[in-house]
Amino acid sequence: MTGTQGRRPILAIAVALSMGTALIAHSPDSGAQTLERRVDRLEDRVSGQAMMRMMNQSEQLQREVTTLRGEIERLQRQIDDIRSQQRELYLDLDGRLQALESAGDEEAAADGPAAGEPAPADASADSGGEAPADTGASDGGDAETDSADAAAREAYDAAFSELRAGRYDAAAAAFQGFLQDYPEADLAANARYWLGESHYVVRDFDTALESFEQVVDNHAGSRKHPDALLKIGYVHLEQGRDEQGRAALREVIEAFPDSTAASLAQQRLDER
């Protein structure tokens, strides 16, 4: 009994030490440290994934920016080309109008007198016809004809003034009104041609083409025929129909070799 009683204190001390060690191992401080380490590992993992996502997004954004820059450069080139073409169109029309203002021949007189200049007495001069001799007749029929010619001339001059001033929409409407009111007038070919120019200069090529084709089809003997045929070629080229455009320009050169339109047609062919 004495030996057994002596061992009990020793056993109790061992158990206590064991429990203390366990308590120390599982103390709150130790658990906190373990949890903190786990959180740190999770943070490292999450941070790595977030970093990868950010890097991927950054690369994607860089690719998109590069693509957009390329698209912007392409659009800028297109804008520059359009502006260049527009300047050429304006210069072309301006040159023609200046020629009309400065020339003293019958074509200039019929197409549009300078501001303040009186209109010619006979509008038929533009079509190449001779002005009728003054027979002194004063019957009512001649008076009505003269009045109609004067009204047509006035309407044509008003439309041409709009074109000369650069009011192209107003000019187109005025020339269209002239053709409705005076479809058989000697100035009809000119009005159709300048109607086409009014649409051409604002790049309404489809509508312009219709007017130029009407000049060629309905006014083959008009002095506007070569100019209209030239512009038909221009329109085809502008709209990407290169073969048709070149064919129209070659026709101008062959049919009207000594005309200004032929020189312009040759210049355009040489450029392509």
C-alpha cells in the first residue's frame, strides 16, 4: 500500500504536465498564429490571381487601344482623301465659273452673265443658233415669245447666281424649277448640266449622274455634251466603276479632241 500511495503523486504530476503541454499547444495564441498563417496564404493566393487578372485585362486593353488607333488612322486617311477630293471638286467648279464670267464668247453669255450685266437679247445663242434678224414685226405672237424668252432667261440667271454663290442646294432647286417651267427652252441643256454640277459638288453622285446622262441623251448637239460626258466619267470613277469611267473619258477625247473637256479627260486618265 505504501508503494502504491507513493506512485500516485508522481502519476498525478505527469498527467498535469501532459495536460499543461496540451493546453499550451492549443492555447489561443497558437490558434491565432495558425489562422493568421492560413489567412496570409489565402491572401497571397488571391493576390496572385488578382494580379494575373489585372495583367490579362491590361494586355487586352492595350490590344484594343492599338486596334482603335489603327482604325482612327484609317478613318483620318479617308477624311483627308475626301477633303482632297472635295477641294478638287470646288476648284474644278470654281475654274469653270470663272471662265464663264471672264469669257466674252456666246457660251459665257448664255451660261451666266457677270453680276449687273444685261442678259443677251436672244437666248438661242447658247445652242449655237444664229439670232434671228429683226424684221420689225410687232404682232402679239412675237411679243409673247419675247416675253417667254425673257422670263426663261431671268429664271436661268437666278439659278446660275445661286450656283455661283455656292448655294448648291438652292441652285439645284432653282435649276429643277427652270426645267419644269421651261422644258423646251434653248437653255435646257445648260440647266440640266448645271443641275448635275450642283449635285456633283456636294458628292450626290447618283443624282448628278442622272442629269449628266440626260444632257448626253437629250441634247447631243449642245455645247454641254462633252462637259456632261466628262462628268459622267468622273462620277463612275468616284463610285469605283473604273472601267466605265475610263471608257467615258476616252469617248470624250475621241469625240471632242479639241475641247477643254478632252484635255481634262486626258489629265484624269494620266493620273490613274
